[in-house]
Amino acid sequence: MIDRLARLLAHPLVIREPFTELDAIVVLGAPLAPDGALTPAVAERVAAAAALWRAGGGRYVIATGGVTGSARRAEADAIADALGGLGVPGVLVERAS
């Protein structure tokens, strides 16, 4: 049962039904790679948030996450940069979490 649940949770987000636009899409931070690059988990969150934004899921996108481990920058800054690279403008950054 646990293996089945783990496989289900490992699948990327897929938008299957129409939804109502909400106020914001919040991208939760997670540790970055030692060189400051996005880890696969963070990259997946960024891609899902960009897809939701493009589909009209929210007016604002908020990147969260502070400096963890040996990282030199906040997770939120790395997330915001990646979202900007995917065409999401004006990402709000919250570095205190």
C-alpha cells in the first residue's frame, strides 16, 4: 500500500478539470542543490506553478523559502528566477519561511 501511495505522489501535476481562478498560486520551497540549482522536486513545483498560472489558476504567484543547508541564496529567489524564465511575470518572493 505504501509503495502504491508513493508512486501516486511521485506523478507530476496534471490539470484534468476546469477550475475557478483563485487569488494566488503558492510555490513551497525545498532545499536547493549545493550549487544553488533547483533539485528535481523544486523544478517540478516550478513547472506545475507555471502551468497553473498559464491556465488561469491565479493572478499572483508567490515563491517561498529561505536559505537552508549550505545554500548561498534563498529557495524563494531560485524559484522566482525559474518562474521568470518560464514566462511568469511579477513573482512575489517570501524568504522568511
